[in-house]
Amino acid sequence: MADATAVAAAASSRDPATGLAAVASLRNLLESLEELQVRNARDQGWSWQQIADGLSVSRQAVHKKYRRHVS
């Protein structure tokens, strides 16, 4: 499922196979977008604390998740 709008609509399907596949696709999209924005923030000089605040998580959580993927 590539089209984000179609995937979002499919997530509310009454067919569990369709709905669960859509949820998995949305989860992958979310993870990609989060990593992209964390990298963007770090490239612009944001601290781990600022990123954590933006994501409503702890600094430790965001640092642990992205320290190896993002400088």
C-alpha cells in the first residue's frame, strides 16, 4: 500500500486483513517520517531534549532510538 490516503482509509476497513495491513503500513510510514524529522532537527542544531519535547517523549528515549542513526 503506497498511497497514504488510501492506506489511512483502509485502516478503518471492516476486513481485519485489510485493516491490519494498513496499520502496519502506517506504522512504517510513521517511523520513516519520525527519523526524517529527527535527522532534520539534529542537522539544524536541535538538542536531544528539544526533539524529545517535540515528540512528547523523554530525552533518553529519543536519544536511545536515534543516536546511532542520526548525529
